[in-house]
Amino acid sequence: MRRQEQYRLLLGGLGFPAVVSAAIWFLSPVVLPAWVDAVLAAMLVIPLAGQIYRLVFEPLGNASILVLLIAAVGTHLVLMGVALLAFGPEGARGAALFSGRVSIAGVAFTGQQIGVLAFSIVVLVAMHVFFGRSYLGMVLRATAVNRLGAKLVGIPTEVSGTTAFCISGVVASVCGVLIASMTTIFYDTGFIIALKGFVVAVLGGLVSYPLAMVSALFLGLIEAATSFHWSQFKDAITYALILPALLLRSFTAHQEHEE
């Protein structure tokens, strides 16, 4: 019965993305509006995010953090290979969702850049309210802190995992659509962005959304400055910023042992 349930979830979860993929393939010769492309991308990514959790991480619910990390890296490599097979090694750019240009204090901003900044602020506020005020947000926080304890008090940890992955799918799909017109997207672009996001998360201390946003702006300024003066060392300097942050946290963080 368990195996039949897994097959049912697999077919049900992948059926909708398969239909969307077929629609995208048939509509590929047609030039669609940018917002239609954005909606199709979200419809494809969000269900797959939940299925990735169900197929890969839910069976490893009692595994250690190291095992989950290895599983995440392996899943990423598989998805990157699928992307290479589906899209090829050539890069592509998407159409901008927001047009126009605004000059503020002598600095020009495109409509797409303003849209990215506005979306970042909306997500910042929404996540702060969601995790701080809503019941589901507190459930996710409890599951993240102590999975066993959350299960003992009746919290469905499996639903929490699926919800967390679906939320990440929403944010990732919208972010991908927004930056697709600002930089060339390759099959492995997500890996580079994820690494820089990890650097930002460490600089922000993994405790505050506003602090993470400030860290992201700081990292962007550092990357822009190094691109102008030392372009050949841009990535090395960007990733090296994680070392002093980890060193500082090792002296200031308090060790907590979980039973």
C-alpha cells in the first residue's frame, strides 16, 4: 500500500508539470507576452518543488544534516543535468516585465531593477509577517528547531516540509523571471546564485530578514567595485567574505546541544 501511495503521489505530482511542459513546448514558436511566460514558469517550478521534497527528502526525514546536505547536492546535480539536456549549454535572456527608466540622484534605474527591489521588499515584509505572526509560520519554525519535538506535540512535519519547499519554489520562480532580462541565464546559473545567496545568509547571521537584505546590498556593492577594479578576482573576493563572517560567528555564537 505504501508503494502504491508513492506511485500515486508521483503520477499526481508530476502530471500537472508534465502538462505545463507540453504546453510550453508547443507554444515555444509563439512569442508570448512576458507575463504569460512568467506564469508558465511559476506553474512549472512550484509543483516540482513540492515533489522534490516528497521524493528525495521526506524519506530521509530522520537522517542527519550531513546526509540531507549530500542528498541536496546530488539532487541539484541531477536537476542541472536535466536542465543541460533540456535547454542546452547556450545562454538565453527573457523579456523584461517592467519597462521605462528612472533617474534618481544622477543614477539611472531601469523599470526591471525597480521591480526587483520592490519584490524584494514585499517578500521581506511578507516573510517577516508569515513566520512571526501566522500559525503556519510558527509551525514551520518549530519543525526547523526540533523536528522530533514538533512531531510529539502533533505538528505534521511532512506537511511542513512540503509547504517550505513550495514557498521556496514560489520565491525562486519569481526571482528567476525577474532576473532573466537582466543577465544571461545558463543551465547552471542557479548554482552561482545559490552560492552567493549562501554567502549573504551567512553574513546576515541566518536570524534576520532585514539583516540578510542589508548583507545582500553590501555583497552587491563589493561585487560591483571588484568588477570594476579587479574583475579577474571578483568571484574569489565575493566568496572569501564568508571566511571572516564564519570566524566572527565562531567567537560570538553560543553552542547549543539538542537532545
